[in-house]
Amino acid sequence: MSRELRVISNSPRPRQQKPEWLKIRLGDPANQNHVLKLIEGLNLHTVCQEARCPNIFECWSDRTATFMLGGDICTRHCGFCAVGKGEPGSLDQDEPRHVAEAVRQLNLAHTVITSVNRDDLPDGGAAHWAETVRQVRALNPECKVEVLIPDFNGDEDALKTVLDAQPDVLNHNTETIARLYRRVRPDADYQQSLTVLRRAAERRDREGRGMLTKSGIMVGLGETFAEVVELMKDLRAASCDIMTIGQYLQPHARRLPVERYVTPEEFARWRELGMEMGFHHVESSPLTRSSYHARQQAESEPRQTENKPQIYADARG
């Protein structure tokens, strides 16, 4: 049995019917077609397509997209992700310039760039990342750049390479709670992901820069409400500024099943707790994804509150 298949549940279970609150907006097909033609014309990939994001119609109608570097084949075997697995091809050296051109044509004020994992490369693709940020900045000097990076296997030099390009937002997703990592992210490590965020924040603070750090998770994979609260506390301890929480949706039959659909009330409660903990912003709703409303998240005014430890005790109860 292949490594990929080992992380997938083979036990038969009926597909749960999606609740009413997970209905999506279709948006304007004219703008969607414009973005699609632009992406195809520049030979780019988007996480919107590859990860089968439920917000693709809304975002493309607003002429926005999340660009995905390094091709469309990932070297890791996450149990939730629709992106293809296997041995990637060589990097497209024109990709940084093409991403910059797409940002210009879409006239973006805030762009989000992510990538597949490229564990086959010595630096995990970090130099390619940095060049893309530089090219976007050169062609779009007013555009804010958010990078949603992999963990680079904990390589400090690779993280430094990306940070040297001075992104405005450094995002690295923890994806799920620590207990579920072996099933959900078998090639990753929970503490290593927290270390990526902490190192980025420490450098930001040393240099006195305005960069924000960010992380996101999916729920509905078997975690409890209290376990999510504990993860939020871990992120704040790592100086994470922005957090996103969204409902996991099974992209196809060979990916992990949905354990439950989390109610909008629970998402609202997590947001409330997160703001009490001191996050700059918490985006928490069933259809939230890492780059959903990314510009609004980064530009929102942080709410100044005092930490209230008794809230955490209430959440465990």
C-alpha cells in the first residue's frame, strides 16, 4: 500500500448532507472567465482551482485569485488536500514574472501567493518564493504581498530567504490540532509549524517591521471545541497575529471524510475567544479559507482587550 493511501480512511461511511449555511455564491461569470483566461494565458496555477476552494466563484467574480507556485504536484501526502501528489517537474523560471503580470492585470491591492511543497528542492523552493515577491513588488509597488508558505522542513535559512524579500503578511497554516497530525498531515510536525511562525515574528520584532503573521485551520476532522481553543492559545504564544478557521469539506472520495459540520454559532464563539486572546483579527466561519477576505483581515483595526484567563476555563467546560 502506498504512503498516500495509508493516511486515508477506507472505512465505508455515508456522505453527510451539507447544511444550509454552506451554500455558495456563484457570482459574475464574466469576471470569472476573465480570471480563468488570464491564469491560463500566463501558464499559472491557483490554489482556487487545485484545492477546489468553495469560494472560487465569489473571489473570481471580484477579480481575485491566490497564485500557487511550484507547479500543481505536491511532494507531501496530506489527507485533506485535493492537490495532486507525486514527483514534481522543474520550476518554471518565468513564473515569478508571470505572477507579477497577473497581479498587474487584475489591479490587485493585496495579493496572496502560496505553493505546493517542494521537498525535492534543496531550499524547498525558498529562492523561487523570494524572487516572486520581488517581481510582484517591482511591477506593483503599491500592492501588499501575503505569502502562505510551507514549513521548509524547519530550514531556518529557507525561511530567512523568504523573509528577506519582506512580505507584508507571513502566513503558515497549522491546518489542524496536534492530536490529528499523523492522520491529517503525516509529513509535517505541529511544533515545527509553530516554530516557523515564532521565528518570523521574532525577526519582525527585531527589525521593527510592520509585517503580520498568520495561520489557519480546518475544523470538522474530529477535533473538539476545547482543542481548537488550546491551538489558538499556542498560536498566540507564537505571536501569531491573524487566524482563520473554516469548515473542512472533503474534495473527493479518496480524501479524509468530514466528521461533522460545525455550526455558525461555534465559529462565532471561536472568533470571540480569539479576539479576547489578543489576535489582530480572527476570520471564523464555515466558508473561511486562508486567503478569503485576506486584504480585509490585514487592514482591520486590532481590538485592544485584556486577556481574560477565565474564558479559557469556560471553553473547556
